[in-house]
Amino acid sequence: MVQGSVNLNTELTKEWLQDYVDSWINFYKKQTVDGEVATYIPILAEADQHALGISIIGKNGVTIKSGDTEEKFTIQSISKVLTFIAACMDRGLSYVLNRVDVEPTGEAFNSIMHLEMKQPKKPFNPLVNSGAITVSSLLSGKTSDQKLESLFILMEKMIGYRPEVNVDAYESERDTSMRNRSIGYYLLEGGYLESDLGITLETYFKQCSIEITIDDLAKIGLVLSNDGLDPNTEEEIIPRSVARLVKALMLTCGMYDASGKFAAYVGIPAKSGVSGGIVAVVPPRVRDEELPFLDGCGIGVFGPALDLQGNSIGGIKLLRHIANQWDLSLF
Amino acid sequence: MVQGSVNLNTELTKEWLQDYVDSWINFYKKQTVDGEVATYIPILAEADQHALGISIIGKNGVTIKSGDTEEKFTIQSISKVLTFIAACMDRGLSYVLNRVDVEPTGEAFNSIMHLEMKQPKKPFNPLVNSGAITVSSLLSGKTSDQKLESLFILMEKMIGYRPEVNVDAYESERDTSMRNRSIGYYLLEGGYLESDLGITLETYFKQCSIEITIDDLAKIGLVLSNDGLDPNTEEEIIPRSVARLVKALMLTCGMYDASGKFAAYVGIPAKSGVSGGIVAVVPPRVRDEELPFLDGCGIGVFGPALDLQGNSIGGIKLLRHIANQWDLSLF
Amino acid sequence: MVQGSVNLNTELTKEWLQDYVDSWINFYKKQTVDGEVATYIPILAEADQHALGISIIGKNGVTIKSGDTEEKFTIQSISKVLTFIAACMDRGLSYVLNRVDVEPTGEAFNSIMHLEMKQPKKPFNPLVNSGAITVSSLLSGKTSDQKLESLFILMEKMIGYRPEVNVDAYESERDTSMRNRSIGYYLLEGGYLESDLGITLETYFKQCSIEITIDDLAKIGLVLSNDGLDPNTEEEIIPRSVARLVKALMLTCGMYDASGKFAAYVGIPAKSGVSGGIVAVVPPRVRDEELPFLDGCGIGVFGPALDLQGNSIGGIKLLRHIANQWDLSLF
Amino acid sequence: MVQGSVNLNTELTKEWLQDYVDSWINFYKKQTVDGEVATYIPILAEADQHALGISIIGKNGVTIKSGDTEEKFTIQSISKVLTFIAACMDRGLSYVLNRVDVEPTGEAFNSIMHLEMKQPKKPFNPLVNSGAITVSSLLSGKTSDQKLESLFILMEKMIGYRPEVNVDAYESERDTSMRNRSIGYYLLEGGYLESDLGITLETYFKQCSIEITIDDLAKIGLVLSNDGLDPNTEEEIIPRSVARLVKALMLTCGMYDASGKFAAYVGIPAKSGVSGGIVAVVPPRVRDEELPFLDGCGIGVFGPALDLQGNSIGGIKLLRHIANQWDLSLF
């Protein structure tokens, strides 16, 4: 423990931790004024700019929650991680990696330019839009609902219930996201897609519109922390090779144009979305035996005020603080 | 241990490990025919395309060496890691990070385009040439020899002796590397540099021409693995905050255009150079108590036959094999 | 006259000219083997690679035709000139120029990259696809047929009959041109378009599929040569300011990535299409009173074998030869 | 004549023309406040922002001068036209065109990006810096003074005296133009140059620093208008094929990023420099027999207040006005 000595009585530790986290939430909540909520669709524009919440779930069952913990929000780009996993489970990891690379781009998440400029044989990675849409085209099934079925099954195993698409959000995304349609047609023309474009985009817009909570994100993070195994039963939810590769991918490409800084200053795999959600993964390690989370945990954050890179401004600061305090960085 | 059961007798284990590593070296040596040695300066062009060697040094003193272990070679781009550290120690981490970002670029290491296209306030990261040259300009001192002094002091603490610049290599670099001069003048015009350009480039070309062995690289990796502390005395060689940030930077940006794939398939911080060297860092962790290296080690590789991205073709394959066999990935 | 002395008896001159042109056609027909017909839609792929024909119509009524003169072919990108004129007549020149620039791009005609990289307030020019689609959105009318009405009225005045859309070609374009849909959605997202995207693209695909002959192209060129006036009646078909600006635009941007070379080596306003058509405009001038075409003429060329830039390979060479022989360059 | 009827008495006409031009100069002088003088070297920064002058010299000897006509200023980028001509005369047109293309770029004049992004076999055109530096390397001679000799001989024939390099300007250019050094090294690395880089850049900086007046520019324009022949003696100063190609090049690439607009709105070959000079070429033509300039003239303009593209803001407006009033456009 960085901040003072704590004995190993878990209940006491948990109380201390809760106090810390509450105070940090209060502190970083004030800094949400420096960000702005996304406004391109009504459901995002209506979000409470000052909201900030966190849920941390450890493998040993310890849970800390603080701040605005009850909100439901759309998963947005965080879904890219999950459809990538689902596609790998549908098609096999090497099949998917033959169709999408795992390299950072240096370009904005919604760039077409890097495809035209580099003419790569495959999109740069599954966490930029061009790669994510390609991945959605790889999901099994002919309709968008069939394609999403793999995703729903996966998510149900991770979060304990079958999530739902927010229809208003989906319809807004579908009707406004012209850049994604542009990317879609560009991919279609380049031969990158394996499904009908209309179905692929329907799938993509629906997956982005799935509703979720920070507890759900923390649970997703925890399964990834546990290399794809159910943290309670140790049954395989995600093949280990996929789970581990996904964590590397999140670290190098997960936080938009700020992925490098997040790796440097926070140092754990994470993926953000424009709704203000972040899922972060703390892999197991034993540096400090006093801190119960160090055998692995998942973290879910929600804070809709975004910084210029599109990441939750309060969420990033909060995670950086926690990672430094508890020495969570992989490095 | 992935491959069979091994008892905890270290000597026995070491023997087993040596056998494994020898067999892997023999196997991957054959694959060096698929790569090509760099040819832009004589000293690189003369390298033995079929050479492949590895040195692994653990915190506990265990050392495994195999293959072509005695070669001296120029450090090339691996120096970028060390001058970044030296500059952070000369100027302070935040001073340096105000002048160079830590984001992957998606462009080739010697690109100017990304500076013109993005007009960033600082170069993307210290491991592409534009960032590395900027970092060299930040080193203390007025002459190139004064600037290199910080680097030599740092390296001497890490490898146990004061390294030397290969004068032929330096002169070749100085006389042929027109792209780096082009980058240098571009940086100068943009106001990125803090020293005279001539001195800065002289420093840069000299730092790339420092001679080194795989043992040296392994020792450098081991100090980084140990968060900047001397593995024997636990005295601080590098401030912990710098050492840890550097490992994150190596993971996201260290292996040229293949950094994302190296993170995904190998999963440890590493930096390569066009001479065929790679330094890799295995942070301490306790997943498997039988494997002595898992309390942290450094790895040095030399294999001058390069793949299309400019990384040692045999070295990459060998590291991937070892990381998978011994479960070294951070993720 | 460059080639020998010719008296002013027009009939005799015409005979000489016909002989010259016939011999040049025969010569350059052989060089069509070096090009390739476009293959992205069936109607283009079926074209006769060896075809080459020319029609030259002077203001004084002199007409020279040679080679494959009877083919009907789709107008393709040449339509961009005509919809730009129609939009200027519908909306006013300054209205249109506020929405599309007149600068060469240095990029391929179907590039999206230059929009993302430069983020211009308007597409670079009306003769690249992004500009042409924007222009199609500016045409008056709510349906594609209403929008095309301005174009048909304009063309009927120029060529003497109402042209028709080749339905097969249109359907092929509509069903295959995914890059244009990508550009369309990119433009829509950027707020460049003034009509529904579906209608705009329908208009664009139809305009590209209008059937035409080299006589029609020569007549179009002649009206432009005559600053927009009917060459027989001197009635205004196109406002003079529009006609003259269009000729400048054709000179700087009309021949894809080879526009600069065409200006340098041929030196007259021209626009090509991937079906192998070229319209060229010889403005009136009096350098040599013996050559009847020097009071202005229009030239239509058809030669479906294309060079790497997408221009008729035989057509370019033929026009270069004629321009040099008859001293047609503006410069 | 556009503005009222004028009889053919040349003296009277000249008086009228002088009155017109004086009034236009007075009008556009006021608009120079909207521009800014270049400031990157002292000699440019010291220029009078409100200055505006024009010199028009017709083939028939008619000369109109108005405004600030006596200033000497550095020729800057206008020299690119002249070194291109000199190199063509030294090496032959085809030799030079094998080493530099004649295509517009769509990029800024001092861009390196387009070389890296497109990897062309030759720079885009001789009027962007990368092309101009390449052309300077092609000039005969081993020293910069030897190289400039071809240029001085050419210029002396055009302007009647041997011009001189402004040493202060040269030294400023040499000491500050880091971007050009960057471009130079990039070209050197790519194998584009045919002379030592130091000599080439010295040549380039000197050629940009030649002092000139608007009368000189008008005379240069007049020789080009006359297809390279001395307007008085009709002796060949520049080969006709070179003179004509240069005019095409000026039209497509001469006015930086506003070349397309200048062609569309003014319509005559021209080249500008950051000192505020413009040379414009009015080719001979007979549309209106009353206007004495229509048998060809050269125009020199000086107005150091620049617009955002780097062209003289008053000069552009003045030329546009004159071209419209006197119907000078080629189109």
C-alpha cells in the first residue's frame, strides 16, 4: 500500500479503500467541467456532464463502487473489444487476424485517410472504426440479429444477464453516422467485408447501442483479467489466447489518440467509448500482498464529459490516480 | 512450466533451459534466410546474415546464452530508449514530455510526413527518428561529447563498463543519413530543437554508433525490469517513474511498424535496431513459481537479417517462441 | 500551316486535312495496344480496345472525321463539366463557387483522403468525384430526373438532340460504384451536399451513363470554344463568364493526374472520361490564317484503351500530335 | 475595348489606358491593408505594406507604368521559372522533364509530405520548392556562381542588364531557410539531385535573392509572350518549345495554392514570389483590334502585402481587374 500501512483484515481494508475511492470521485467530479459530452445523437447529448462513477470488482469478490453508479449508458466503442472476441470465437483467431491487423494508427478513430494513404491489406486494428466494421462483417449469421447473437451470448456469460439494444440510440446512430457509412462503402469497395454492408452497419450500430452499467464493465474487465475464465467457476468464457491478445490490443490501441499516453501514465489495458464509459483490466500480479485487488480486477467507469481525444475526462484522471496509488501499471 | 514438469533445483532447471534455448536458436537460425541485412552503411552490410544469438539474464543471477553471443554490434535505434532516459534524468521527466509525446504514429520510423500532416506541437514519440533527434537536442551539454556523457554514465551503470562509439559506423551514419538531416532541419524550422542542429545530429549519429553486445542488452533490460534499480545492489540507476514509463513506451512504440503485433504476440516491452539487436524486458511477476526468470529478467538478441519492418527476423520469432513457452507476456 | 504551303481554297485544304488526320488515326490506332479498357462495369469492359476515332468541327462549318466515328459510348466524367455548367445556370456562378473550389488536387480523382487531410471548406474542384457529386447535389429539382432536366436541356442545345441515359450502364454504376457512395457519405457528414444523398448519387450515376458520340463531344467543345454561344446562331447557350471559367478549369483539372502534362504538351482545355472519350476545346485565335480551324473548333475523341491515369491512350497521343502540327496550344 | 469606344490613335489610347491604370492602382492600393508582408527575413519584413505598382510593356513598345514603380525587390520564387528555362537550355528540355514533372500538387509550395506520401520518381513540378531545388541541381557548373551564370546570361538577354544578388537577402535566406534545407536533404536521400547539395542550396538561395524591378518583370513576361524571341529583334532568347511549355506550367502551377483560381478568374500565365512580385504573360491574340496590348505584352507587379496563399493581395486583385476589363484571359 502506498498510502500508509493497512493490515490484512479484508473488511477493514475494504472500508479504507472505499473511503479513498469516494474522496477521489469527489475530487475528479469537479474536473468534469473541463470536458464536453458528445452531442452527435440526442441520447448522448442529454447525459449529465458532471456525472462520474466507478465500479471495481476483484477476483476475490471485493467490490468498491462510488459516485454515479446506477446509470445505464450505451456501450459505444467498448463494444469493439467484445465483437472482436465474438468474431474470434466464431471464426478462429487466425482467421480474424488475417482480416484485421493489430497496429496503432496515429490517426483519429474514424479516419478513412489511413486506408487510402497506406492501402493496407487489412484495417489497422479492430478498435478503429474501419477495423471494427470489418470485424462486425465477420460475425456469424446472415441478419444483424443473428450476428449479434454471438455477442449477446458472450456478454451474458460475462455480465450475468442478456443485455439489450437501446432502440432510440440505435436509430439515432443509424440515421446520423454518415462517416461510418462512408467508411463502410470504402471497405466494401476494397473487398475488406465478408457480409452485406447494410447488415454489417446495422450490426455495428446496434452493438454500439447496447445498454450497460459500470458494474457490467467491471465484470467484463474481470473476465479479461482472469484470461477469459469465469472468475467464480473458472470455466472458459473466452479462449485464453484471445483474452490475452485482446488485453495487448487494448493497451496499444484502446484509448483513441491518447492510447500511448494512457499506457505511459496509467499502464493497464482499457477501452473507452464516447458515452463516457471505460472498461479497464488489472491483470493479476503480486507486488504488494496487502492490496486485495492485486490478484486481478476489472474496473468500470462512467463519466460522459469527454476530453479532446474522446475519452472520459474525469475517468482518465481517476484511473491515473488509482493506478498510481495502488501501483496497478503492468510496467 | 509449459513444457513438462521441472523441479526447483536451479542448476537442473538451468540445464533444461539451456537445452531448450539452444534448440530454439538452432531452429530459428535457419529462418534468417528470409530476412535481409541493412545495407545503407558498410558496417551493417558486412554483418553475417545467418547470425543469431541470445542472452537472458535473470535478477537472481541465472544467465542463459546461446548462438552467436560474442559479436559486437552498433546499438542503432535501441539508443533512443537510453537517450530518452538520460534526457529525463538531465532535465526531468515532465520537461522532456512537454517536448515529445508518447503516442504511436502508424508511420515509418523515418517519416517526416506525420509532422507536416498533423502539425503536432511535439514529435509523436521518442522512438521514431523525429522524436529521438529532438530528445538528443535536450541532453545537457554544448558539444556532442558533453551530451553523450550523460548517456555513457547511464550505460556504464547498466552494463558495467563505459561503451565506445564505433568511429567507422559514426562516420558512415554521419555521411549517409540524409533523411535524418532532412528530419533535423524540419525540426529546426518548427522550433522543436533545443540545441544547435549540427551538434544534435552529431550526438544522434554517435549514439547510434555505440558498440554493444547481447550481454549488454540483457543487462539493460534487467535494470528496466527492476524498475531502474541495480539488480545486485538495488541502488537507483534510473528513477522509477522514468523506468516504468519507458517500458510502456517500448511496448507501444518499440518495434517500428510492428509494435502492435509484437505486443499482441510477444507481449513484453522491447526495442529493436537495424543492426539486428533487440533489448527485451521481462517484468517480475509470479504466475509460475518453477521458472526462475519470472522474478524479472532482461533479454538481448542479435540477428542482423531483418524483416520488412526493420526488426531482426530471427530475433522476433525467437522471442515470440520463448514468450509463449515461458508465458512471459504481460497480458 | 506547319506542314508545307496550302492555299486558301477551303475544299482543297479540307482534303489535305482529312488526309493528314486519317494517317494520324491509323498511326495511333496501333498504339492502343499499350492501354487497357476500364473493366469495372460490363459496358466498359466490352469496348473495343483498338477503337480510335476523332471528330473536329470548326466554327465555320468545316468538319473532319476519321477512324471509329459511329460508336455510342457513355459520357462518364466528361459529364462533370456539363453538370457544373448546368448548376451554375441553375444557381448562379458565385453560388456554386462558394460550394466547390477550382484548385487542382494532386490526388487521384476518386480520393477521399484529400478531404480528410486538408479539411477544406469545399471540395477541391468540380472535376474530381467529390466535387462532381457536390455539384450534382446543387442542381435544381427534387428527383434525379428533375435534376438531370437542366443537364438535358443544356446538352440538347449543344448537340441538337436530347441525349439518353444508358440504363444498363446506369444500373451497373449504381450497383458497383462503392467508392462514390463512400465519398457521398463523407460529403454528407461534412455538410457539403444540398440534396438528399440517394437522389444526388442517382443523379451522378445517371449523368455518367448518358450516351454520346464523338460528334456530340465536338459540338460541345465548339460551343465552349465560342464562349457559350451557339456557333450558328450566336445565341447564348451558356453565360460567357461560365463558359470561360469552365475552359480554365478543364485546362488545370480536366485530365485526371495528367492535367499538368496535357496543358504542357497539348495546351488546350479538355476533359476525359473512363469510357475513352475526350472533349477538347480550341479557342479562336489568329496566328495562321491558312488553317480554317483557327477561328475555333471543338474536338471529340473516342479510344477506350486507357493509360495509367485513366485517359484514352490513343486519344492523348493523337491530340498532342494535332496540337503540335496545327499549333493549337493556347500558350 | 470594354469601356467605351476609343479610336486607334495610339497616343490618345495610351493616355486613356494610363488614366485607367492609375485609378485602378489607387483603388487596390487601399486593399493592401488586408494582406501581410512576409516576415521570415529582415529584407522582406521591412517592405512597405501599402506599396503597389505595375508595369505593362507591349510588343509594340507601348508602356504603361503606375504606382510604386521604382522599388527594387528580390525575385524570390519567380526565379523558379527562370532557372527552369536556364536548365532546359543547359541540358535540353527532355533531360529536365525526365527529372521533374509538370503536375500541380494540391499541397503547399514548401511541402515535403507529397514526396513521402506519393513517392514519385520526380518532384511534382519546378515551381514548388522540391522541384525548384532539383532544377537548380541540374544547372551546368560546379560552383553556385557557375550555375547562376546560365541564369544571369538568360536574364541579361531578357531585361537588358546583368542583375545582381542582394547579399543581405541571400545571407538571410541561407541562414534561415531550414525548411528548404530539409527538402534538400530529403531530395538528396531520394537521389533526385545531380549536384552537391550545398552548392545546390547556395544556388537556390542566391537565385531567390536576385534584385529586380517591375519593369524587369514586364520585360521577362514580354519575351515569354513572344514565345521566347526578343520582342525588338525577334532573335531567339529561349527556345520556342521551352517558352511555350513554361507558360502552360505557370498557368497550372504558378500562383501557389491559388493557381486554379488565378487561371479561372484571371486566365493568364503568371508566377508570384513572397516579396510581392508577380510576372504575368499576355500572349498575342486578336479579339479586339483597338487595344494595343492585344498583340502580346508582359506585366510586372509589386505589392508586398500578401494573401494567405502567399500571393500579392493587391497584385492579384489588380490583375484580375485588368484581365476582365481588357479581356486578357486565354480562355
